[in-house]
Amino acid sequence: MKLLTIIYIIAACGVGILAGMIIETIADEVTLRRQEKQIELLQLRVEELESENGDKVQVIEINDNRAQPESYFTPF
């Protein structure tokens, strides 16, 4: 009787793992489809913005005029 119980437990675990994998695959597929649609919309938006701006390049220069410490490790 104990051997049959062990076989049932192993079978139940196997069925549970299989069902979990199927459910996870379905959930992942829905997420992937949603992400693909979002990526497609973003690519269209990028193409639209590039066509509006043409080949204009904007250069931004950042100057840091703060005094530099002699050693960065003095607070430690």
C-alpha cells in the first residue's frame, strides 16, 4: 500500500508541474504579444520623429564648474 501511495504522489507532482508549465507558457505568450505590439508602435513613432527632424543633430555641452576635491576618498 505504501508503494502505491508514493506512485500517486509522484504522479500528482508530475501533473502539477505539467499544468504549471502550460499556464506559464500561455501567460508568457500574452505578455510577449503585448510587448511586440508596443515595440511596433514605438518603432513607428521613432520613424515619424526622425522624418520630422531630418538629419538635424543637437549637441548639448555640460560644463561642471564645481571645485574638484584633492582626493575623493577623504570622507572615508
